[in-house]
Amino acid sequence: MECIIHFDVQHPEGIKSLRGLLFLEEGKVPGENELIGMFKDMKFNVRLEDREKLIFKPVNPGEKYSEIRITSFDSGKANSKEDNELKSIVGNLLPQKPSGL
């Protein structure tokens, strides 16, 4: 399934909105490695800075951009599910809590 990732790149002169494309198995959501790989293919060498807000920072501090923030993604389903799917991505990026006794 195709998944379009919408994100903003923060440059000194302002924000530039871009999109990336990932191919995932049906029903899957992109994880940290898939997102970093997509950015690397687009010549953005980044690391995940803030899991909750989906903010990525450049690995090289000399880059011309200061951060990338994922704003939404579209898997081709109804827009009403978009927020739930974005929350699912955040859930997959957050470290899993150990279960109780």
C-alpha cells in the first residue's frame, strides 16, 4: 500500500512543505526506520528528536535546515481516519512500556 507522508522542513528563510512516499504492507504504519530511510532517500540525513511530535533533526549540524516535522500522512483511505493513523505512527515510535504483574 502507498503511504504519502506530509512534512514541513524548517529553513532559515521559512518553512517548506514537502511530501514523501513509502510502500508498506496492507494495514501497516511506518516506523522510525522507514521514515528515516525515506528522508535519507530524499537527501535528508536525520535522526528522530521528538517521538511525540514526530520531529526529526539533521545528523550534521551544518545542514541548511534545522528540523523536519511530520504533519500528516495519507494511505488513500478516508480523511476522517488520518488523525487515528498518525496517532498509530506515534504509538509505534514510542518505547513500549513493560506490562504489569
